[in-house]
Amino acid sequence: MLTDTEKKIMNSARAEFEQKGFNGARLQAIADAAGISKPSLHYYFRSKENLFQKIFDEALDEYMPIVNTWKNDSLTWEQKIVSFTQELVKYVQNGHMLFIIREINRNPDLLEDRIKKGKGTNSFVTYFEEMVQQDEIQQTDSRILFIMVHSICSFPVLNSQMFQKSLKLSEKKYNELMEDYAKVVADLIINAIKK
Amino acid sequence: MLTDTEKKIMNSARAEFEQKGFNGARLQAIADAAGISKPSLHYYFRSKENLFQKIFDEALDEYMPIVNTWKNDSLTWEQKIVSFTQELVKYVQNGHMLFIIREINRNPDLLEDRIKKGKGTNSFVTYFEEMVQQDEIQQTDSRILFIMVHSICSFPVLNSQMFQKSLKLSEKKYNELMEDYAKVVADLIINAIKK
DNA sequence: AATTGGTTTGACCATATGGTCAGACCGCAA
DNA sequence: TTGCGGTCTGACCATATGGTCAAACCAATT
């Protein structure tokens, strides 16, 4: 269990690391935001590296907890796709996607270490494999579908700044467009793979 | 025109900044890689900030020089999509996409400044607008199509590490899959928007 | 009141890093 | 040869930053 102080530290550390990245993050800033002194940081978490590991691990743990959609047998495959895309977009919007990608790129060992530690990347590959078996779906490589759906849902959030400028939209307008996007895109995907 | 030394510096600076990010990059490392001394860096480029700006601007300039596809009138719209997706995937693979996204996220002013400086983000929005007019295409929001196509092509490259682990593929196998991906995905997009 | 164990911090250290400066180096024109 | 403009660098500086340590603080126990 985490003490009160540890929670405060984790919270401000998460904010700092996510916004600035490992290299940009400052322990002093984390300490200040948590309302404690720098030595206290080291008292609870040995080092910057160690604190970062905790935050990063946590981010990967929380990566996509959207399993309900797939387990719900009363949904048709079309409904599952609609629900999944919407949930995924929503998830990425509040999530740690860019943080994870950025830091993995900085240091690929982060993923390797984690896999060695047992915790795999909990993916939804199998769900896609099953879905593609459906009679009404044309023959499709489930892996390609898997990658495509994730891309469609994640990238517009990651790259929002560029898209906003390209389309000359305010942040508000862009977010409005995103709501449409999630719906329209699900239909397009369904349309694309339906026989 | 750039002197020989300036070119060497730009090259090693580009490599360093792209791999480590602004905060992770070290001027000493750039100087070493260029085979010159640190003061020489400051002689040619006033400061780290300034050198970074040059590299970043250049990266944005080179962002997607794939205009030929669209200007080629002998191609059907289907062929254009096929060609465009393949070119785009190829571009992102060698490109600076993650670098750009990472740094914009670190400091959104980077984009703002550039737009104020006149250089817009050269997008392909208009091409999509025109294409969607086609009779054989069902009514589609060109902006959504624009975002979707870019996402499909860019994200698999950015997030390659995660996808590799999720799908339990070696880097080699993943790159092979990517070749299929570019083709298959074009068909899926066409299928999705065709009447 | 005194002791003890866990918690917290001011003061400090070693190192890394961006940046500066006086002077060396070098090709070339006078 | 000399002088000059441009190029280049060793030595140095100021500051930021991760990390340490001895001492203070404090609640609970005896």
C-alpha cells in the first residue's frame, strides 16, 4: 500500500514525466509540486531512474483497460467495432500514449525489461483473430486490421496539433470533429471489411 | 549556402536531436560526431536553441514531399490512394515524424512560431476535398478521411515497437508485414468509401 | 520524561552542461 | 614577409541538477 506522501509524489511525478519526458523532468519540480523536499524524494524512491520506472510501469499497466466490449456476447461484430473505436479514442485522449511511445523510443530497453519481468503487453490481438473468422467478413489479415484500427484511433490524438493547423481548426472545433470521427470511422472500417 | 563544416554539424545535430530529443541532446556529442570542438558549434550556430530551430525547421520543410501522386491526372482516384498510402508509409519510415510530434508536444510554440513566420503546414487537405467530390465515392467528410489516411500510414511506424511485441514479431517480420500493410490498407480504404 | 523508529529537511557535494574568451592557426593578398 | 580576415580550440566559467548526510522533528511506547 502507498502512504499519503508516496501518492502525492507519484501524482506530481507522473505529471512532470509525462509533460517533460525523462530528460526534461526535474526532481526539484516534482518535489515542489508534491509539497515536500528533494531529499524526501530520495527517501521514498531511491533515484530519478527508479521513480521513473514506477511511473512508466504504471502507465503500461493502465494501457487500454477496454475489455468489456469484447466480452459482451450480446453485441454483433459491427457493434463491437463501433464500441471499441469509441472507447479507444476516449482512452487515448486521457491516456499516456505519447508518453509511452516517446520513452520507448528514447530507450527501447524499457519494453524489453518489462517483457523479461513477465508482464507482457496485454493486447487485443486474439479478439481480432476471432472476429475475422466471422462469415460476413471478407478474408482479412487480423494483424493488419489490428494495427489499422489502433492507428486510426490513436494517431489523431497524438498528432492533434498538426492536424489542427493543417485543417485550420481551433482546438474546440477539432475536438468536436473528433466526436464525429469516432463514429464515422467505425462505419468506414465496417464497410471496408464487410463482404 | 552552407559551408562544409556547417553541413557536418547539421548532420550530426540532426542525428542527435532526433534520437535524444532537445533535452537529451548534448552539444559535446554533436561536436564530437562532427569532428570539431564545442566552441566551433557556437561559432556557427549561436546556441543550442538556435541550432535546434534550424534542424526542426528543416524537418518540417521536408515533411511529406509527395505531391506527384496527386498531380498525375492519368491516375484514377483508386490508383491515387494506392500510390499515396505507399508513398506515405515509405516517407514516415525514413522521416522525422516522431521527432516532430515529440518536440511539438514539448513546446507547442514551435508550430505557432512557424505559422507566424509565414510558412504554413503544407498539407494535402485540398486534394482530399477534391477527391471526395468523385461520383463513385459515397459522401464522406474529407477532413475525416484526411486524418484517417494519415493515421493509418503514420502510426504503425511510430508505434512499431509496441506492435512488434503485441504481435510477437521480430523486427524483420514486422517490416515484411508492413509491405503487405501498405497494399492491403489502400484496398480497405477504397472499399470503405466506394459507393 | 526519556527512548525509539520512522519521517523530513537545510546544507552541501560532484558532476555535467551550455556558453565564453583570448589566442592560435591558416590561406591569401599586398 | 607581413598583415588580415575568417576559422578553430584549450581552458575556463556559471549554473543546474541528481544525489548525500547529519541533524531535526514527531508521534507512539515505556
